Amino acid sequence: MSVKAFELVPAVERELLMGDKARINIECIECCGKHLYVGTNDCFIHHFLLEEHATTKGMLSYTVQKLLFKYLGLKKPVEALKAASALERIIVLCDATVSVIDMITLEPVPSGGAKIKGVAAFCVNENPVNGDPFCVEIGVLSARRRTVQIYMVYEDRVQLVKEVNTPEQPCAVSLDGYFLCLALSTQYMILNYSTGAAQDLFPYDSEERKPIVKRIGREEFLLAAPGGLGMFANAEGISQRAPVNWSESVMGAAVCFPYVVALDEGFVTIHSMLDQQLKQTLSFRDGHILQDFEGKVVLASTKAVYVLVPLPLERQIQELLAGHRVEEALALTEGARRNIPKDKFQILHRRILQQAGFIQFGQLQFLEAKEHFRTGQLDVRELISLYPLLLPASSSFARCHPALHGFADLNHLAQGDQDKVQRCKRFLITYLGEVRSTEGANGCREDVDTALLKLYAEQDHESLLDLLASPNACLLADSAPWLEKHHKYFALGLLYHYNGQDSAALQLWVRIVNGDLQDSTRSDLYEYIVDFLGFCSNPDLVWKYADWALQRDQTIGVQIFTRRPVGQDQVKEQKDQVNPDDVITYLGKHSQALLLYLEHLVLGRRIQKEKLHTHLAVQYTDRVLSLLSQSPPVDQQVSVARDKLQLLLRESSLYRVQLLLGKIQECDQLFLERATLHGKLEEHDKALHILVHQLKDFPAAEAYCVWGSASRDPAYQQSLFHLLLGVYLDRDLPSSTVTGELEMAAVDLLNRHGEVFDAVRVLDLLPEGWSLQLLRPFLGRALRGSMHACRTSQVALGLARSENLQLQHDRLKQRRSPVLVSQKKGCVLCHNTFSEPDCVCLPGGVPVHTHCAAQRVVRDSPTRRQLPV
């Protein structure tokens, strides 16, 4: 696709160059800064000064001043000119001779050694290997031999440094570093003149077309290939760029990145190096010279000189963007990176990416647009501002100038297409959700979050609640009316809560539950309010709405208090806590809630306080008595209520036993509870009498003994079981009573818990008429238990003695050191030597004879001091 990249601007008109001389033609040109040199076919060199000027339209124009012209006196055309600005010299090829003239005066260098004869063509090494800044390296093609010569050109002389042979006669050359790119008679080749290494490139016919060898960068060349192709080749003979398809009759080429400019018989063609497409064609008749000088492309016909002025890169890119040619614009921008200062390029690149993003956004290519927005670091408010009313009224944002797009707003973009509007809104939701937590939202988080909230509410998006329940920067003044407009009252309550207005939030939610406002966001809003109050740090709000919650459902409403934290001192009121005593007093008019709260404190929180335990026990008791008084009582409810009461009576030791006993004393259905209470008072005989004779529940009596002796010593357990056995075998009862069930219960008790009883005492209690066969299990277990206890005690005694002996041995080892006795050592009492190992040690470990020690004891008999052994 075409793009206007260059304009052809006249530089030197025919009249200024040759006046009325019709036969004078331009043969070569050279440009160095503002200085233009033209060589003609009549052996003249003309020197012009080019001055650039910007027109009112921003384009360049040139004013030309002719400074000098010089006749070389050879009557031959001037074939080539090359400027050596460091030497202030012009290298001239005329009549097969290379000579050096002064750049200012155009006078020949006085020394006769500054000439090279027999030259067909030459080129200057733009990347010289010689580090001397005051010489120029050139490559020279011999007119008569198959050689390439390397010369060093100084101010007043030339010096041959290298000569390289070629397989064919060379006709064109370009030089970079050590690498020569040559056009031979039938092919192109790369030759390293330092090492002699050569690389053939591709064939061509020099008789059919003029070869082109053009250095375009470090170790890279542009060549005219067969088939009308412009081929790129590097010093290794590899093409790293796709070829350019130009015409078969190309006579000159140049590179003005990112474009390749080619000259044929009637046109100048401009191709992109990025996509190899033809971008522009300019008509140019009689052209025969095209060269680039430090980025300036100069053309010449036979009579005049022109400059191919590139349009500003940004203007080219804007024209591409105006035509919605996004990829070309981006490719052109990226290709210009190396020619633009880094800071300036980054600014340009970001803007182009942002513009490209808006173009693709308008075409609903959202994935591409999003990528360009993110890469181009778009201020997200540029995008939000397209959507009416999304930006907060307090936002200070103003759109970029010049504008990044041509849309007034989303309605202008969609042109009434509501489907397109909805798709754009869904894209913005996705995009804002991604960028709100990134650096792209820095400095405008309030605008982003408020816009996102408005979109969520309008689109009934599921993420609205997630936004408000997480850290956000939504502006209350802008968001509240919008949420009310779309009936998002629950979400509005969350917004109030996030902004510290819990009272407003609760008031709104209560109205929803009461049916005053319609919002189906949460079907469990009542439970949510209870949960919210359970963790609310404002006790005034808790008391304000607790009654409302309890009136709707006491079971759920009491969770306001059961979910609140309680400190180590459970009844001590803290700043954000509710005093449990106050709660209990408050719940007095809500019996079910009060019971649940007491269960929470006693059974859940394990608060060890007599008042609370007694209160719960009384509540359980009243509940049971109430159910029993109904006619008829509901057995299942009574059973559940009694289970709770019995569990509390067994597990707790803090309640007031006498109080409870007085409440159930007259009830003839709560014998088990009465027995438990007597047990708490250590009145085990009364408890067991109730269980055995009134309830006749023998398993319960045995369970009572196990429960009553839990965490007590074995002797206590034994006494409790003996007491039960005594109740079973009570001799004071009528003989007819101590028969049947009680005897069988006693036998079962002995056989099941025989290890607990003292067998001797049991045998004294048993009636004489009982058979041994009946008591066989008990007696067997008792005998085994007695034998086991005896043997265990014997083993323990033996182990203890062994341990004692070992400890005594260790003690002696620690307190005693070896006693050395020998025939050379004498007794300190008789001074005779030892003949036997037997000895007695005096205090201090001194050995003496046994008989000497005995005699000393006799002498010291009044004291009867015992010698240590």
C-alpha cells in the first residue's frame, strides 16, 4: 500500500549549472554537508553551497549559491567525485586517473605523487581499518588487470597498501572494513582482502544490465540481482533481509532507512525494507544518478540536480494511522528506532501504540487494542473518558492534545449500534479489572475504581460485590447515586461499610429485609446482617439492631452475641465487646435465645463461673418440667431436653446443687437427675437407692459407680462398688425383696467388675446359700487378680532391690579410689610389709594390716570408733 514518504525538491537548476550550453551534461555528483560538487562531461567541477529552508507547510526547500568551478584540462568527462572532509580534499576520477584536489579552491595538490593511473572505478572505505584520522582508505579497480588495489590517500600523496587478484575483470566495487563486495563480469562476490577468503554470491550478466554494488551499513551491501530484485548480502554472503522487487532497468539505488530508493529510466521507486512493499513512485525523466550522502538522497538528470527530501517520520506514521494501516505504522515506528534518540523514540513509540490501540478499539479488535494500550502505557482515563458519565465529577482529567483518536464518545463510535456499545463496555470491564492493580492505575485509582463500579452496577456484573468487599478507591459521592439508580442497595451498603458508615449500611440492609427496598442480590441477607453484627466493633449498633434480629428468628439472631469474641476475663467489658451479663439480662425476654447464649458460654466457651452454670442448669430444668407438664408430653422433645440436663449435671461441678435438687424434688419422673445431684453431694447411698429401688435401673447404677469414681483413686472406686453391692444385698430389707432381680444384679455386678472388689469382704457379704458355680467368673477373676498383684509386687520388690544395690555400688565407686598394696609398701602401724592382700583402710585411704587394725580398736575401745572398710 502506498504512502507518501519523500518529495522531490529541485536543488541546482539547469541555467545555474550550464547556462545556455546545451551539450553539457552532468556525469557525477558529491555532497559533503552543505557543499555540493558536480562533475560534467566537459571536464569541469562545479562547487555549490546548498542552504536548507523550511516552507510554511513544514517542507524543506533549497537555495543554491554557485561558489566556484574548475576546469581540469583533460578534455574528458569527470567520472567520479568523493569528498575527504578530514583532509579537505576531493578525490577525482577523470581520464582513468585518480587525482586529489583542494576541497575549497578546487586546485590540484602540488605534489605529483597524489595520482593513480589506469583506474576503472574506485570507492571510499566508510569503515576503515586504519586508525589514522588524517588519511582515507580507497579501493581501486584496475582498468587493465584483474586486480583490486587498496590505497591510503593523504593530503599530498597516495600509498598502495594491498593488491588482490580477482578471477574475472571487476567492474564495480564497494568496501567495508576488510571486505570488498565486487561485481565481476558474470557474478557478484565477497572478498576479504586481508585473508584472501572469497565467497561467491550469485551470477548476473554485466552486458545486459549495469551492476549495482551499494554499501548500506556495517558489513552489509545492496546488489542488483537478476529478475529485477534488490538483494541484501552481508560480509558472510548471507542475506538477512527479504529482497526488494524493483524493475529490470534500475540504474542506481540508495538506502534511506527504512526505505530503499531505486532509479530506473523514468521513475524513482521507494520500497520499504520492513515489508518489502512498494510505498511510493515518483516520475523522474532523464535521471541517471542516484546517491545518498549521510542520509541525504540526491538525484541528477543530465541537466539538473534534485534532493529527495523524506517527509518527517511522524507525519508518515500519522498518514498510515489515518488510513487505519496499523501494522505498517508500527513497523515503520519500530524500524526507525536506531535513527531517533532513545528518549524521543520512547515518547513517539508510546503515542503511536496508543493511537493504534484506539484504531483497533474502534474496529472492535479488543485483544490487539488491549496489548497496544498496555505496551504504550496509556493513561487509562483516556479510554474511560469515551464512556459518558463514568469518570467522577471531581476528576481533573483532560484528554491528550493532540487527540489520540477522533471519537467524541462511545455513542459516536458505535453510531447507534447497541450491540457494539455493549461489547465495548464488556471490554472496558475486563481491561479495568486487569490494570487497576498495576502501575497503569497509579495516580488515578479513584477514577478507575469508580468507573469499574459504575460498569459493574449497570451491567449487573457478578464482580461488583468482590470489588466492594476488597480494598478499593471508589468515590462515595459518585458511586452512591449510581448504585441507587440501578437498585444495587446491598452493594451500596457494602460501600457505606467500606467508608466507615456502618449505621447507614445496616439501615439500608434492614429495609431490604423488611421489604421496603427491592434487591435480590442476596437471598440470605438476614443471616448476613446477623453475621455482620456479630463482628461489628460498635456496641451501640449491636444493641440497636439486636432486637430486630431476635424478633425475626431467635435461633439465628442470637448469633449476634455468640459470634462475638470473649477475652480471658469473659465478663469483663472491653472496648469493642459486649458484656455477657448485659446480654443475659437483655435476652431475658427471648427465652430460646437466652438458652442458646448460655449454652454458648458454658458448653462452647467453657466459661468456669458458677452463676452461668447454675443459670443454664435452671433453664434446662425449667424446660424439662415445662415439657413434662404438657398434656400429653412430647416424648422426643422430653428425651432431648433431659439428655441436655443430665449431661450438664454430670459434666459440670459449678452449679448450685441444692437449688436444683429443690426444684425437682417433687417430680416423680426425674429420678436419674436426682441421683446425679445426690452424687454431686457425695450422698452416694441415696443416689444408689434411687437408681436400684425406685428406678430399678441396674445398668444405670453401675454407670453411676463408674461416673462417680472417675478421676478418683482405686480405693474410692472400690468403696463405691461395695456400696452398690451392699444396696443389692441389703439384709435390712424383707427377705423376699433380696431375691430375684437384685440377686441377679449383684451376681452380674461381681462378674463384670470383679477386679474392683475386695474378694474377702465380698465373701463375708454373700448369702451362705449361693453356689460357687454361680460366682465362678468372679472368683476366677479375683484369684487371678490376687495372684497377679502378688507376683507383680514381688517383681517390683526385686527390681527395687536390684536398683538399690546398683545405686549403692555406683555410690561406692564415686566415693572410693583404688587402694594399692604391695610387698614394698609397709603398714603405717607396725612398719612391716604386706604379705597378704587383705588389709584395712584407715581414714584417708591409708592401708594397714588387719591384725594391726584390730589391736588399735582394742586400744581405742572406750570410744569404740568403727574403722571404715
